[in-house]
Amino acid sequence: MENDLSNKLKNFTPISLTQMNSTASFLDRIEKKYLISKKQLELVLKELEKDFYVLEINDKSVFTYDNVYMDTKNHDFYKLHQEGKKSRTKIRTRLYVDSNISFFEYKQKQDKTIRKFRYEFPSEEHGTMTKGKTRFYEGVYMSFYGKLPEKITPSLNTNYNRLTLCAKDNGERVTVDFNIKTKNLRDPKAKKTSLENAVILESKSMSEDCLSHRVMKKLGIETASSCSKYCLGLIYSGIEGGKGKFKKTIKQIKEMK
């Protein structure tokens, strides 16, 4: 798929990471997710090519990401998402494989808005909770909930390819994730599982009426309310009490070609 995408992206004007970061950081943003097939992705890219740049670094536009999600012993963060709570938390370490740069990231959903906090750390610490990460996590958590959080440990690994688009006018960003693989880190017998042919497209903007959303509406593609890579990864690994609100999403993935 990566080679096919490279050809499709030739019609996009490239933008550097420095240029893209100067448009908007969107650490506080509205996110919309879409679960699409590879064939639908071709149509979406065609619609976006005039109004969006594609991120390019060292002549590459498709990059590899490796995330390790943290959770409490009882998977409380997963359960908050499964129950559809308006206020929920997601914690992870992220490794940008191509550049060997890592960040510890705290994402807090408050109603429709996502707030993101992060800091860079040595890449050899990827996938671990250190004293520094724990202090950072506890500080941000307390600012939202007013109490100390429970201890968290590595829960799930996700690895995937991503391309990033940036709107020419307002800095809206669109990420496209594919070749998604996950592994349950709390099961010593767990094997890597694949989300098969699924492509997860996500818009990040300051407005619900963003350009990419209008394009998706034009193509008849609806938003996916249950499309978290973390939750899907745990469900695919056989977590107890899985599926639930994700049944429709899993059925959709199985039907994709």
C-alpha cells in the first residue's frame, strides 16, 4: 500500500515539519475519526489534494509510529471509553521510528474537545513508566480530577504507518493510519494482531465544520464514534467484556477489502 500511496501523494504540495508546526499546534482541538477502506482512501485523497499539503521529511511522506499505551490494573481508561464517558483519559509513549524521537503524551477528552500534553524523553525509555513520566502524569491528572491517580503500567503496543496532511488555509490537520498492528503487553502468550485492511482517518481542527469533514460528507462517509486504536487493540486481543459499543466497528473492519 505504501508504494501506491506515494503515487497518489504526488499531486499534493509538500510541507516541512517546521512549516507545518508554524501553522497551528492544535494541542486543544476537536477530533473526528473515520474508518475507511483503502479504496475509499483513494477518493478522499483526490478530493483533498488541492486544499492540503502533505508532510514530507527527507523525501518521505509515509512514516512509522510505535505507541505503548498505559492503563490502570483494571483497564479503567479503556472502560471509560467503552462506557462512552464524556471525560476520559489516554496515556502513551510514542516513538517516531524514522527519526528515533519519543514523547510521553497525556490526552484528555472533555466533551467534544481534546486537550493534549506531552514532553520529549530519551527514546531508549520508550514503553516504560519512569519517575519523570509518573510526576508528569500525576500533575496533569490532578489538574483535571483534583486527586492522585492510580498507578499505570504498559497495557498495549500499537505499530502503524501514517501520512499527515495540513490544510493550506487554516492549519487543519488530517492523519491517515494504516497497516495497524497491536499486541497485548499484559499477556505473555499474546501475539501481534492486525486490523486487517482498516484505514483510520482523523481530522484535527478548531471547528466541527472543517474542510475534511465536508469532503467526507460529500463522499457519504460517516464519522466513526468507536474507532480508538487502543480499545480496538485490546478487543482484538480478547479482553474480557470487549466489543460492546465497538461491535459495529469490528463488523465493518471484517467486511473491508
